[in-house]
Amino acid sequence: MIDRNSRLPIYSQIEDWIKDKILNNDFKVDDMIPSERELMNLFSVSRHTIRQAIGNLVNDGYLYRMSGKGTFVKDRHLIYKENKYTSFTEDMKQIGKKLYSKVISCETINATKKTTNKLSVNENSQVIRVSRIRIADEIPLAYEIFYISKDITGEIDEKYFEGSIIDYYENVLNLKLDYAMETIESIEADAHTARILESHEGSPILLIKSKLYMENGKQLHYVKNYFRGDKYRVNIRLKR
């Protein structure tokens, strides 16, 4: 199992072994993996090496620890929310998924009356409309449609929609974001959405509509997120 002549560090080889067990469903969600002692004996390595491998897998979203109990396989479809607005890119990083975006369209339109109800802009003002697919670990996970106030952002190069738009707002435009208002509902995929997400018409979709506001109270964007119901779940921590 371990090639001591390989250029790949031993801890990385152990990581790969554990990941293979997870991906092949030998270690299932919420299963406890072998203890540090068992892994030390299995691979004939030090505790430090085992802890380095496990620590990396925890950071990458494959495992989670429970104090006094052990280390367990994490559900990589599950997003944990704790009363804090996070971007989809940050959510995917949390569960160790590799994410990229495929832009379908990017255009400037004049706001219609319907658009003004979604985005706090005047009718006929310029709005950037973007549609894109978010692909995680080579699986189309979400279909997004953005409406962005061009009066605030100015022109946005299409290349920036291939990454995190929240990162662009904060680190390129230096905008101060405050909060988001989200509405969550369950719908069935129509033929168009099913084709984009490589799913089936009538399959479950988690639709999240979000309005993002800045610290000055102005609304920055409105977005509709269509998530595949078989690949995306949210766990929200509510404290009384």
C-alpha cells in the first residue's frame, strides 16, 4: 500500500488510500475510520505521519473529528451554515470540492418593470445579466442567473464570472458587503434546467433566490440558484 521509494510523501499516499476507501464507498458517510493506532500499525508509520494525513483530509472536507470519539467520514453533499453569508465558492471549499464555472451568457440589458421588483434599480437602467453553470468535481451542481446593478459595479469582464463573483466584489471593486436575504423552495426541474444540469425533467431542484446588500444599504445583485436536489443539501444551525 505504501511505496517508500515513491517521490510522493508517505502521508499523501495514506491520504489517497483513505480517499479511495471513501470514493469506493468502503468508508461510508458518518462511518468512523480506523483509529490513529490502527493506521500506524497498518502502514508502519509514526503518529505524526497519520495525523498529517488525517488533518489534510479534514481540511479538504473528507473527514470530521468528534472529540473523544474518533474521526468520521463527512457528507460532501452537505453544506453547513451558521448564521453567516458565504459564497458558493466558499461552501464548496468547505466540503473539499474542486469548483469552476462555465459562463452561458453575459449581457447588459435595460431593466424592465419585472427586473425592478427583483433588483432595486429604476426601470430602463442598465443591469448586467449573467447565466452560468457551477461545476463541482466535474458534476454540474448549480445553474445560476444573476442580475447585477451596473450603476454600482460598472462593466464586468466575463472572465470574472468564471470564478467567485463575491471575491471580485470584495477584492477587486473593494465593495463592503453586509447581508443577504434568501428564499428557499423546492421545485421540479423543467426541460431547460434539467438539460443544463445533466439531470432529468421533473427531478428535484432546490431553488434559492438571493438579494445581496452592501453596508450602505444598496442592493448589489439578485440571483436565482438552481441546485440539483440529489447533490446539494444544507444544514443550518439555529441558536435560540
